[in-house]
Amino acid sequence: MNIREYTSNVARAVAFLSRIPVPPSFFEGYDGKLDRISRTFPLAGLLIALPAAIVFAVLLAFHADPLMASLLALAVQTITTGALHEDGLSDTADGLGGGKDRDRALAIMKDSRIGTYGAIALILSFGLRAAALAVIARGLPHFAAALALPAAAALSRGAMVWHWYVLPAAKPDGIAASAGKPDYGATQMALITALVFSAFLLWPSLRLPAFILCLLVTAAAALLFTRRVRQRLSGHTGDTIGATQQICEIAAFCTLAMCV
């Protein structure tokens, strides 16, 4: 893959994972498949998280309360992504929580209405991430604390690709199935770039054991959630892919908060 093709794939990934406008020229000759662009998800996630990180750093620099700054940064991030992954988390929570069997769980996940499990999942997601970011802001310099946002974004998008790769599609006619599936090479590339970007962003301000612990906890969260999805749904959906991102981002933030 040459630089031009890689750049185009990054732009396409940004367009898919966010509401950031991307010039139409990047989509010339593109067949709409996501398997090729999935290797760039960690870099796309990093870029998507930059506006929230900038807002977080500026607010902290002006002595804003860390919790308020965290919530505002998460608000910016949610607007930037269009709540894409939050939607996946809430639908997955409703399906896994309310579905008595596989078919019922998948039917609930397809329903656009939000239920009790989905609402609780969203409350916990925003609450845990905001609380963890506030602790990180109190324990690290402003700029270093802000880098936790793009670092966790890269890690969690790498986990998305791995979840997508290791599970078959739960529904042959679903959106995730029709979009294609990352191959082994794309998954390896996504995981390696997620590791490199997160190390570059976090290592200068954290001790090596803390960084390794963050990786291990994030990986464990992805593994356990993927195992649960395999047991209940026998495969992935677009919602479970998005839920993987949210769960892994929560895991990364909470681990960093306990290490600063």
C-alpha cells in the first residue's frame, strides 16, 4: 500500500467513524468496503479525538474544574463521532440484557428505541470516563492529561478491529457483514499501530509498568466482552463492534486513573 492509498483509507475511516466532513476526492473508486480501511482505524480514532483533547487541555489550562472539563471534552468527542459507538453500546446492552435467547437479543438490538439496560450503560460510560479523566487531570500536567484521549481512542479502535476479525457475522444480511471483514494482515496492522500510537502518547508521562498495565486491562476487557458476545450471539454485529470501543476506552481511562 502506497502513501496515497493509505492517506485515502485514513480519510475514509475518519468519515466512517465520525461526522468530520471529508472531501469527495478521497472516495473516487472506493467500493464502500470497510475491510481495507480497518487497518487505519487507530490513526483515524486518534485524529477524531484531537478536538476533544484540545478542549480538555485548554479548559484545564484556564483552571476549569477537572470533572467539568472532562464532561465537556466527552461532549465534544460525542458530537464529533455522532455518538456512533455510544449507540452501539446502548443497543448491545439492551440486547444482551433483555434478550432471553440469541434471536430475541438480535431483534432487540435492531430496535432503535433505547431500553433500561441501554440507558444505564450510557450513564455508566459517561460517568466512568468523566470521573477517570478528572483523576488523570489532577495527577498529570494539562497537556499530558489531554493526550489520554487520543491514546485511548487509538487503543479502543484497535480493539474494535480485533473483535470484528475474530468473530463471524451474527447476521449474514447485517451491515457489519455486508461491509466486509478485516483479514489477518489488516488486524495485525491495526493492533500494532494502536500500540505504537498509545505508547508514543502515554509513555513520556507514565512509568512503563503503568503503561503495560493499561494495555493488559484494555486487552482483557476486549477479550472478555468478545467471549460474552460469542456465547450469546455467536458472532459480531455493528453494535457489538461499537460497544467494544466504548468498553475498551472505559478500561483504558480507568486504568490510567489508578496509575497516575
